[in-house]
Amino acid sequence: MNPLSSPLRLLKRVFSSATRSKNTVEELQQSIGIRFSNPDLLRQALTHKSYLHENSGKGSESNGRMEFLGDSVLGLAVNGFLYQQFPLAEEGELTKMKSLLVSKAVLARRARAMHIGRFLFLAEAEVETGGRERTSILADGLEALIGAIYLDRDLDAAKKFLYEHLLCDAGKIIRDSKHTNYKSILQEYIQGEYRIHPDYRVLAEKGPEHEKLFTVEVSVHRKVLGRGTGKNKKEAEQAAARQAVAKLELQNGHPGMKG
């Protein structure tokens, strides 16, 4: 075997990776209509931790810290928007609306619409297991992108980006949630993470026929996430999903959040 073949293959791989990195950053800037003063910030926002584990030496930081920052910028922008748009809403109602808008399920849906998955730098193993469509990875990537825009530009630019890609549809998202939000949030998250559906099981039916009370539990891989009661199965399932979302919120910071 030619002793130079291995180094040459390595050099070719490094050159190919660098070219792809440059092209990816350029394409995303064109896609979102924002030209970064420091493209390295955008590159970091797109870099999942798995990529660094697989490609040592190709960058020193994943998008984790930037996602943390973007989460704060997102929360501030959404709070301000809701405060202005719903002047008669009480604190509890505003909190529920915010929880929906910043949920991983909703953020991932927006990220899919923007095709962010194809721009992410992921390990090959992550790609092969559906990482480019995974709810938590997409949502975290979008939050990291928000953080990058804030760092490269300012808060106003980040707010403008959020309005164009999320808050412009806030009313529709909130209205739709009145009937299906908890079940849909939970289902989108579980499907994105585990490629399965949450399992709902009726535990009990009590009371006379005209006043029955159903108790339902929801689980994933036999792990119970929530239980709820209602006057019919659908209502009980919604209550169980709501408890599951609250449990995930307590564990991870937002409903159906981090995997």
C-alpha cells in the first residue's frame, strides 16, 4: 500500500469537511436572509455535540452554550410579545401560552419548516438514526441559531427573526392548542425522540352510566409519564398528557423539552 495514501485520504476528508462547512453556513445565511458578521457563530450554532465527539479537532465547542443563550432570548421575546398582544390575559394564562410557544414540539415544527435539519453538523451515527428529524436536536438547533443571531447582531434582530418564523403564527398556534395542545405536544416529542406513539391505557371507569369518570395513564416504554381523569376517554387522555407535559417541564425546563 502506498504510504502516502492514508495521509492523502485524511487530507481529502478534512478538505471535504471544510468545504461542506463553508457551503452549509453560506446556504443557511441565504435561506434565513441574515448575513453574519462572524460566520463562526453560525457554524457553532449548527454544531451538535455528537459531531465533535466523532470529529476531534474540527472546532472546540458545540451549540450547547449557544442554545442556552438562545433559550433566554426566546423567552424574553415571547414574554414581551404576549404581554403586548394579550393585555387582558392574567399571569397564569400568559404562562400557559408561553409554555406552548417555546415547547420543543412547536420549535421543532418551525425548524422543520425552515429545513434546519439538513444544515446541522451531526455525527454519522446520529444521522443514520434520524437525528436530522429528531425533535430535541431540531429545537435545540433553532434556539442556538437564535442565540447566534443575538450575539452577531442584537436583541432586535433576534426578535425580528422570531416574529418572522414563530410569533407571526402565535395566535393560530394558541387557538389550535385549546383542543389538542397537550396530546399533540406530547406525541410530537415522543415520536421525534423514540419513533413510537405514547401509549394511553384506561385504568378505571367509575360512577353511573350518565356520570362516568374515566382514569387514564400515558406511558412510553412502560414508563408512566402521567395520569388523568375525565368525563370521557378523550378528556381523560388530554388530562394525562397534560400531566406528562408538566412532568417533562419540571425535569427539563419546558414542556416536552430536552431529550
